[in-house]
Amino acid sequence: MSTPGTGPGLPSPDAPVSAAWNALAGVYDPELYLDVVSLGLVYDVRVDDGVLVVEMTMTTPGCPVSESLPEEAKAAVRQAAGDSLPVDVRVVWDPPWDPSMMDGTAASALGFRVM
């Protein structure tokens, strides 16, 4: 017996979330030339009351791309999700971003020692 929404030919309930994560991996910080997922800027992607919600942050509150980067993220997620769900990208500041949130590849590319 299959779970509703997971039978043959039906999309998984997690499909929009997976598509969003994949789309966000293609959104690059124009100053660091690394994607927002590898940089650890994306905190959460979920479906909440029929809305695909992305919670992300910036490296600093005064980040020069603080307006454009969330809009790029929203456009990428909207394209990946199609018209299936509305998209809401929220910039959050808690917890504050720090370099330990990057994955090893991003940290190494920026000269941080990977432990």
C-alpha cells in the first residue's frame, strides 16, 4: 500500500522541497562566487500551509546583495516548483551566519581550514 501522493505517476509530497533545494544550489553569491546552499545561507525549506517557504540569511546584515539575492532565490525556486505552490523567501537573522555553516568545499574555496 502506498502513501497518498506517492503512488505511481504521482509526485512525492517532498518533491517541491527537493526541487527548491536543487534550485537554490544554482543561486550564487555574486561576491563570493559560491552557491547559497554551500555557503550555509539557506536554513530551511518547507511547505507551510500550502506555501513553499525558504528561510535564508545573508553573511552580514549590511550585505550588499541583501535585496537582490533573496529575489534571485525566489525566482529560482518559483521556476523549479512551477505553478504548484506560491513561494515565500524569508530573510532571517537568527541564528547569525558564521563561516562554520559552510560546507567543506565552500570553506576550502574561501581559504578556511576544514576540520
